[in-house]
Amino acid sequence: MDVHHFFAVGVSYKTAAIDLREKFSLNDTQHHALFLDAQALHIKDLLIINTCNRTEVYAWVEDVETLISLLCKHTGGDRQLFNQIGYQLQGETAFTHLYRVGTGLESQILGDFEIIGQIKQGFYRSKKMKLANGALERLTNSVIQASKRIKTETQISSGATSVAFASVQYILNHVTGISNKKILLFGTGKIGTNTCENLVKHTQNDHITLINRTQSRAEKVAGKFPVVVKPFGDLASSILETDVLIVATGAQNPTITKDLIHNHRPLLILDLSIPRNVATEVNDLQNVQVVHLDELSQITDATFEKRKKYVPQAEEIIEEIKMSFLTWLDHRKYIPALNAFKKRLLLSEKKEAEIEQYIQNCFGFQKKQQIAQKITGQIAAFIRENPNKANETIELIADLFHLESENSPQR
């Protein structure tokens, strides 16, 4: 696989506000349909990162237009909008971007390591759809390795991070007497659960209520924290009694609409969802303030400022691990020649009929396989340790064993 045929396309918080980038968000149905189209196009390795901050597609393809078309076809965005807010990266630049995304350097909140979990999930989905072969698996593991090292060797993720934490920080900074206020959390997925944990930890509030469409999910979360669970049917009445509403549902359409809110006292609503789950007309209600994801992610307290000084160290780790991966990727082009050499060792100069008879002798054939594997393994190790002699070594083997028709490097 050629480095120059690796592309990344997408949109993120850096290129578009929430109302535009949510058009490129993928729901499960769209996600699956994109995979099916990729299969039809015979794409072998494809990774999708689909979070509240970004939607990105990575793959080895002949032309970047393939990925842009897939993204536009299966989302609510179109090519014209992509040309305005989207980006496309190629080769080593695309690899570097993936490492930076996976290690929290490109997150809205610097050091947010929740993204690596989302990349793992994206990889598992690709693998399930047979769109994650050797190269993508090696690349994903390499990004995970970089994430672990940066988390261990630097303090870029010191303290609490993530949008969940940012929402609680916003509440602490803007709501007086939060420990006595009534808080309602609607949605108990990953972000909702993390937000609940941060609320309990930082607000000293014992008036927290959870509501989820699937009540058993909310009850499972409530088993870990001192909170109250109410049924989905009580949503409107619960909003009427609350001071702070946090919306963390994963719906594709607004779940909090104007007709659900009848508050006469001030109500603060934090929408942590992409696409947004609070209808735009809610902003028109008196005594109601709606704060969206992008505003929450702009928090820059002293802790976050302190993290910035560890960025150069993190970038050095990324560069080291990325170059190791690229070296591995470059050596893959010698695999056809090594396989051809191994085949020649196994078959030697025997005629086809003799080969067939020879293979019947399982013990002898297995022994020969072991020898061939050992020899080719030693050659592969020599190439890894002496990359400047790789081409020379392969050419020599090809000349000695007449592999001219079989040793074309995989590009």
C-alpha cells in the first residue's frame, strides 16, 4: 500500500460551526450504507471517526474524490458545502492528522482522551464489515500505542477532561448555589454517564435526576451514583421542576422541543448532542438559556493552559511511533518478492508431478516449510534493520532465483 494513496477527508469544529458540521454527521443507518458502498468499490481498509466534534473518513484509495463522494452521499451534506467547510489530507500529512486526533491534540478540549475509545469503536465496526485488513489494524494499534505513551509520559491529560467535564465546569462557573439546584440529565449514553459522574463528583448536589428512553439503562447508571431515575413519560413535568437541564441523547432529531418547556423560573439547558437535540425555537422562550457544545468546549482554565506546554513532547512521541509505522508500511512492498522466494525454496526444481508426490510426504514438506520460513524471516529481519539495503537485497535474490516475473514490489 502506497503512502501517497492514503487519504483523510472530513469536517471538524476547526472548520465549521455546529449547525454546519452536524449536516455531515452519520447515524447508524448512514454509517452502514457507507460501508456497503465502500465494499462495492473494493476498498480494503477504511476507518470512520464520527464524534460530536468531527466526522472523518480515512482509507487507501486511488483518488480522494472517492472518499469525498462517499461522505457527501451518505450524510446530509453536499459537495458544495464540503468545498466550503471540509478538508482533504494525503499521505504522511493524513497519517499525522490521525495520530494527532487519536492522542487528543486535535480535540476541542486539549488532552481529551475519550477520542481513542471512539477510534477503537470505529475500527471494530470496520473490521466487522471486512474493511479493516492488515494495514489498518497495524495503523490503529500504532495510534493506540501513541495515545498510551502520551498519557503515561506527559501530563497533557492531567486532571479531568472531555466535554462532560467542560459542561460541569460551565455549570460551576455560571450557576450560583449549584449544590441546592435541581439538575435533570436526559440521556445516559457514554457522554451522559460521564457527565453524571462529573456532576456527582464536583457539585455536591443530591438533587440530580436521570431520564432515558430506555429506563433500564438509566437505572444501571443510577446504580453507581446517588441519583434519582424517572420514567421517560415524566420528562415534561421533570423539566418544569428543574433549574439545569443537560441533554445528552443520541437522537438524529430534536428531543427537547418548545412544547415540553413550561418553566416560569430561569432554566439553563446544555446540549451535548450532535446533531443538536434541543430545537432552535427553544432559544426564543423567556427565562431559558441554551448553551451548545461549541460554547462548552471553549473553556480554557489554568489546568488546560498548563497542558499546552506538553504538546511538543507529545508531538515527538507521535513522530517516533508514526515513523516506525511508515517503515513497516514501506517494507510491505517487499512481501511479494519474499513470498516468491519462499515458494521457489519449497518447489525447487521439481517437476509438477514430482511436487505432487513430494507434498504427500507431510513430514518432509512441513520440514521444508519451516526451513523456508526461517530463511525468509531472516531476510525480512535484515531488511528491517538495514532499510537502505532493502532494494539491493531484493534485487539480488530476484537475480539469483530468477524471480523477475514475481518480485514486483507492492505499491
